[in-house]
Amino acid sequence: MPQHGEIISNEILKDSYRKVVFYVPDIAAKTQPGQFVHVKIANLRDRILRRPFSICNVTPDGMLTVVYKVVGSGTEILAELPPGTVCDLMGPLGNPFTIGDDDELPVIVAGGYGSAATYLLAQRSPAKGILLLGARSSDDLILTEEFKSAGFEVRIATNDGSVGHHGLVTELVADVMRENPKRKMRFYGCGPFGMLMALGKMLTRGGMDGELSLDHLMCCGVGACFACVVKVKDESNADGWRYARTCKEGPVFQAHKVYYPEEN
Amino acid sequence: MTDLSIDLGKIQLKNPVMTASGTFGYGVEYADFFPLDQLGAVVVKGIRMEPSHGNPTPRVAEVSSGMLNAIGLQGPGVEKFLHGEEYMPFLRRSGATVIVNIWGKTVEEYREVAAALDADREGIAALEINISCPNVKEGGVAFGTDINLASQVISAVRGATSLPIITKLSPNVTSIADFARAAEACGSDMVSLINTITGMAIDVRTRRPKIANVTGGLSGPAIKPVAVRMVYQVYKAVKIPIIGMGGIMTGEDAVEFMLAGASAVAVGTAIFIDPMAPIKVIAGIREYMDEFGIKQVSELIGAVKV
Ligand SMILES: Cc1cc2nc3c(=O)[nH]c(=O)nc-3n(C[C@H](O)[C@H](O)[C@H](O)COP(=O)(O)OP(=O)(O)OC[C@H]3O[C@@H](n4cnc5c(N)ncnc54)[C@H](O)[C@@H]3O)c2cc1C
Ligand SMILES: Cc1cc2nc3c(=O)[nH]c(=O)nc-3n(C[C@H](O)[C@H](O)[C@H](O)COP(=O)(O)O)c2cc1C
Ligand code: FES
């Protein structure tokens, strides 16, 4: 059921990233890490569809935080909405991440808004682990202090070398694997599609598994329109794959169930 | 008391509001939002003989007051639709009036799907023939834009089932009234219109089409005036009932289609914006009837004053 969500605050987090807090107790109470809300932004005018956003954080008093990047017409309008504005939210939608046991080291691999989408996971993980954050440059690094406060170690890779490791975030994954040969680890990924494909392949090739949050352009958000699909393995199909709806069957998928084209 | 029940000849509905095929999944996706039997009918996503992958992504793009889609009719195939728990068995239990949208890549496939559904017809109120898909045998020309092919499809389906059939007309033709007349002549019990209007959108930064299929179908409020005009033209051309759709967001939009000549309406893209839209449209029609003292909803059909 769509819910009214009043904007409590809506401010700049860093550069084009913003943080909006909605008061939506019904959704906040049900939210599990990795789920998303489908937001009908107020005053959208001739832009009519809802926009999906991962839930960054929820509090027991009914607050729900979304961290978003201003990229187009909808997020531009959202950025202008003052506190007190009411939007219409559907959620929590999608399948959540699995929270690990306290003897497992959670390793979160994130890029873009991926750190926002996994912050609640870090908070709720019984064992504190490592965030491996990839970005083009230092401008795109968000929530690093918040992850540290949640007890996570933060390691960074940037394409331009402006902060941390100069290169790809997946190279940091190899380091973590080398450093912890005996430790039980649980991998999570959320970020750009290419990064998730690289991570998924690396994990499955190494005989490991993980959970990847794969999303795609959405429309209905509840599994009805088949807009948001990605390829997953399907042995019962002659092609070896089928299109799965990320809003309904995902966004979180087991890495070994995802179809990696070059391998097949 | 306002009476919303409507008689479509071969089927009777408790109210004139349906869901548009492809925008309401197979019903199960929205069952948490409201009981499906509150709708006049649930029209499910297009079904063919075999399972199909559908098109590559991106499959949708938002445009001014509407959207383009080229989903490519991803679906489970008729066997799974009839027997898979989340499809027809679920719909039968829901008590909804179910209309099954069908398609094929050849005339023969249309006939086969209709026959398969006819053989297992419990809970199916009617078939809606989607003729807007390309014919593989004729090199991809859409059945719905070639009047001979369209007639062949409708006749083939007519021959395969005694279920009521609805022909869903494509707006991508010069004279939609001609296609409606052909449908009536081939034994179609109703016509529904409009399907999406072919469109295209380009990302000017990357210079690439916004959807992978290059072109897609335009739907939503942007197409409503075109749809109302076509319903009006078809109403003057045929005697069989018309199901009108295209950009309906509110009860008043639905009334507009009925005044143009529709006996029933379908809500599509609006569901993506508000899953409760079909229920709100029903309530909106009722409010309009109360305001204007209309007792039976059929009084609205074709009542535009020109
Ligand atoms: C499950 C999920 C979770 C997301 N979580 C976040 C998040 O936490 N923070 C964040 O900044 N962004 C997130 N996104 C991306 C976000 O939805 C888009 O950036 C946003 O919709 C862009 O809207 P716009 O109107 O500004 O852009 P426009 O380009 O004007 O949007 C036009 C249309 O395209 C859709 N769209 C555009 N880009 C995307 C995209 N990358 N993914 C999905 N739909 C898109 C819009 O919803 C809209 O329908 C998420 C996307 C999904 C699918
Ligand atoms: C995502 C999407 C999928 C659709 N799939 C089908 C389909 O499977 N079969 C069909 O006959 N029409 C399909 N349609 C067309 C709709 O049923 C309807 O005719 C059209 O969208 C106009 O109505 P609207 O503006 O209210 O959406 C689809 C439309 C959309 C937006
Ligand atoms: S967005 Fe409609 S099926 Fe996922």
C-alpha cells in the first residue's frame, strides 16, 4: 500500500549527493537491509513515474533515510523539496541481504550509491567487517565516516588515484581474500553493473559465493511490467539463462545464480 | 443508487474498469493492494505458446507525460500459464473475472494458443487478441497494421474457441475504423483500443536510443486525446462493444472514453504510478454519476454531444 512520507530534512551530503529523511513509520518498521522504496516525488509535473531508491537507514521512531545523487529531472525536483513536503512511498520492496553469523567477516564491495544501499547492512551485521569502496575520484566517496562509526574498516580505490588504491575496487577484494585465508567471509556487492559482474565472476571462479544487489531501470517496482530484468542462470532453458525481475526476484541475487555471458 | 454493472454482450462485468494487458502482470503482483474481484476484469499480460525471453534492456524510457516500452512480451508460455501456481490457478481462486491476452508469431500460433486456453477454460471470461506484434513469417510486419493478416488472425482464433473474443487494435494505422470493421466481420465479439503508439527517444549525450529495441510503444496521459478520437471513430463504425484505453488516470478520464463510445475501459500506465489507480477510477466514475444524477453507467456510452 502506498504511504505518505513527510520530508523531515533534505540536505546536501557531498557535492551532488543528497540525503533526504522521510517520516514513514510503517515502511521503516518493516525495512530489512538491501530493500528499496519506490517514490512518487511531489511536483513531478509531466514526469510521471516513480523513482526507486535504496533505503540507507531507518530508525525505530519511523524515520527512513535515502541518499541520492542528483542525475536528472526527478532527482533535481526532489532536491528542491523543503521539509514538510509529502511524497508517496511504496515499500519496503525487493529481497533483502542475508545477515551473516557473528563468526563471519562481512565484506561489502560498493561503488556509486552502493555504500548508501549497504549502510543498514553494516549496522545490523553482528560482526564488524570491511567496506571496500570504489569510485571515479574522491568526489564520489560517500558515507565513509558513517561506516567507520558502525565499526567497519574502510578501504578505498579510485580510478584516478586521488584517494586510496589507484585502480579497481575488485583488486582490493583479492587483497582481503589473501589476508584472511582461514576466516569465514561473507561478500556483498552493490554498485555499477560492470563492477558487480566483475565481483560476481571473481567470487564464483574462486569457489566462493556472495550476494549482489543488481538493479535496472524500473517502472512498476512490484514485478508486473518486466522492465527491470537481468540475466540469471536457468538450466531448464535451452539458452542457459532467463530474465529475472530485479524488483521482485532481486535486487539481491546470489552471485552463483547470476549469468555471466563471457563464461558460458 | 448508482449502478456500475455493464453488459458487454457475451460477458457481464460488475463495473466497466479493467486493467490493461502488460501493466498488471498476472494479477498476483497486485493482490496485496486490493482484492482483484473488485475490478470489472483483470486482463493479464500477453501469452503465447512457448516461453519467451522478451527484448534486451533497457526496455522502458520515461518521456513527457508518458513512457515508451519495448518489453517484448516476456512470458511463461501457455502451459505454465495454465498450470503454474502463480498464474491461472491463483486467478481462479481470486474470484476475478479474467481476460487472457494472447499473441503469436504466426497465424497458426494464435490459433494454437486460443485452442489451448479453450481446452482449459475454467475461470477465463474472454480472450483478447493482441495483433500488434510482428509476424515472423511475413518478415516482421505487424499483424495489426495489415488488414488481411489481422483478419486471418481473428478468423483463426474465432475458429479455435467459443470463448468471447476481443480484438485489440493498433493505433499505428491510417484508419482504425477499417480494422474495427474487419474484426467485427471476422466474428470478434468486442474490440479494445488503443494499444501503444510507436515512438522513439534518443539520449542526446550518447546519441543512442533510450531503449534497446530502438523504437517502443508510447503509453500514458500523452496518448489520451489520440485514443479518445479513435474510440469515437470506431464507435461510429461498428456495433460490437468497445473497450477504451490510453492514458486513463482518473474517473473523469474513463467517463471521457465512455462518452466517446466505449462500453468499458482499461487502466494501464497509471497503475505504475499508483497501484490503486483502477480502484480510484471506479470510485471516480461513481462520483461523476452521483454529481450528474446518472443511475446506470451505460447511459454514458456514446453520449458525447457533438
Ligand atoms: C533498486 C534501485 C535502487 C536505487 N537506489 C538509489 C540510491 O540509493 N541512490 C541513488 O542516488 N540512486 C538510486 N537508484 C537510481 C535512481 O533510481 C535513479 O538515479 C533515479 O531514478 C534517477 O531519476 P531522475 O528523474 O533524476 O533521472 P532521469 O534520468 O530523468 O529519470 C528518468 C527515468 O529513468 C529512471 N532511471 C534513471 N536512472 C536510473 C537508474 N540508474 N536506475 C533506475 N532507474 C533509473 C527513473 O526512475 C525515471 O523513470 C536506484 C535504482 C534502483 C533500481
Ligand atoms: C509496460 C507495458 C506492457 C504492455 N504489454 C502489453 C501486452 O502484453 N499486450 C497488449 O495487448 N498490450 C500491452 N500493453 C499496452 C497496454 O495494454 C495499453 O494498451 C496501452 O499501454 C495504453 O494504455 P495506458 O496509456 O493506460 O497504458 C503494454 C503497455 C505497457 C506500458
Ligand atoms: S519494475 Fe516492473 S517488473 Fe520490475
